[in-house]
Amino acid sequence: MFGFLKKDPLEKLRKEHASLLARAHKMSTVDRAKSDALVAEAAELEDRIVELQNAAS
């Protein structure tokens, strides 16, 4: 009945992915190692997003 209130898990992951990439970009001028760690974390999220998209198809 209230299905329209549920959040899309893919949308949540996409927002988190974009946030991680933005933080990595800002961090790249300060601490390259932390920036690389954030990019790696974003890549893992991207893999999860692709898996969920393939499962939905």
C-alpha cells in the first residue's frame, strides 16, 4: 500500500558513490593516500551498483 514511500536502494548507492568521488577529489590536493582509498571505496560501490542493475534486468 505504501510502496511509494520506499527508497530505491540503487539511488542511495548512486548518491553515496557520487559523494565518495567528490570527497576523493577534494582530498586529492591534501592527502593523496586518503584520496586513493576513497576512489577504491567508490569503485567497490560501483561494482555493487552494476550487480544490482544486472539482477534487476
